[in-house]
Amino acid sequence: MILKELEIKNKDSLDYAKATFYGHEYTEALRIKTRPVVVISPGGGYEYTSDREAEIIALQFLAKGYHAVVVRYSCSPARYPVALLEFARAVGEVRKHAEEWHIDPEQVFVMGFSAGAHLAANFCAFWEKTFVAEALGCDKEMLRPNGQILCYPVITSGPHAHDGSFRSLLGDAYEEKKEELSLEKQVSASIPRTFVWHTFADGSVPVQNSLLYVSALVEHGIPVEYHVFEKGGHGLGLANGITASPIGKEIVPSVEPWIDLLHTWMGRL
């Protein structure tokens, strides 16, 4: 296995900001010459990045034959767009090193959980914005996502908002920027094919976040696969004992199939 630390900091990043690349060693013994990569942003309400949605998720993709990257982005007191630029730099780095690391440059997926899904979707909505490429000093095409995966995402700043995530992200700019970052309002043709899942019983980030976003994708003709599971609260991770917290409330067997559904959607190697 290849393990590399990627530099993603910008001038306002916090000290801990980094991305970690988990990759397969190249070998002539295998038919596969290049592999898709999944760039993952853990959740945590823009207050922290959850260990239950980080390396342990990356290893699931590694086991299925993909490369993976975990982005430990700057959270509060860092403010928008610090984390967005860090995530964008991580995507740019994997494209920059695609040949060296045997990455398929047409199979760059972004993935996020909860507030991390807001970050991934924010990136997919804004990757073509001039300020992003200018801040990174790269061509926009280097940032283009080929697919996005959103797990119980924070999306809207409207009536069904997870208000704490937006306040942590925006700070004093909350009133000024919250509409702009209500991502069901930022859907355009530049957003890639999308996989979304949520639970009906999520009491922290209401399922309406996903519903609003999926509806906007459909209206804009963006291909989407959406799964809503009846049971289970927020922050389930893999929904089994591997990613459960010590109290174990995240073990929900009926939700476990989400990752198999995802692998089918991605297209097995």
C-alpha cells in the first residue's frame, strides 16, 4: 500500500489541515493499470472531522480496489472558504499525480458525510468558480469531479437546516452567506452524477436536506441515485460495529447495504 501526506493548506488553514492518500502499489501482475480515486471529507458539523468517517472509510474503498484520500479540513474557528479551498487542492493533487500514482483521471469521485457532505457538494457546485482555480493557481479542469457521493448530507440553510453547521462554517458572515451556501440553490450543469443516502429517522440533519437536493438535481437533468432508509439516526458511518461509537447506537443492520449499493453505482473494477 502507498501512504502519502498531501499538502492542502492555504493562508488561513489551521495547523492540522492535511490530506492522506491511500493507494495500491502498481504491479504488472494485475490486469488493472489505473484505478478510480475517492476523495473523502468526514463530518463533524464544521467543528471537527470525525474519525468514524475517515481512514476506516478509506480502507473500505481500498479493499474494493480503489484509491482513496481522506481530507482533514480546517474547521471552526476557520471560516468559509478555507475548507473549500483545501478540499479543492486535494482533488487537484490527485489529478496532478494521476500518472505517477496510477489514478484514472476520468474517475475522480468526491465523497462526504454530514457537514463533510456539504463540503463535497459545495465543491461540486463551485469547482468552476474563478476564485477557486485562482486561489490554487491551477486550471479549472484539474478540479473537475466525475461523481459525488453524499451520506446524510447537510444541504439547506432553510427551514430544515442543521443550523450549527452553517454557523460554524460562516461565523460572522452567517447572515450574508447562508443563502449562497444553501446548496439546493446552487445546482447547475457542472455538477457530476450523484449518489445520495439518508435515513428517514435522522433527528439531527433532517431527510429533507437530501430530498431538496435530489429534487434540484432531477430538475437540472443531473443523473442521481437516491436511497432513503427508514430506521437509523445521524452519523451512522458504515452502520455496523466497525464504525459505531462506544454506545453503539450507530449499528443499524437495515442500513448496512448502502455501501454495496454505492459500489454497484460506481461500477465495480
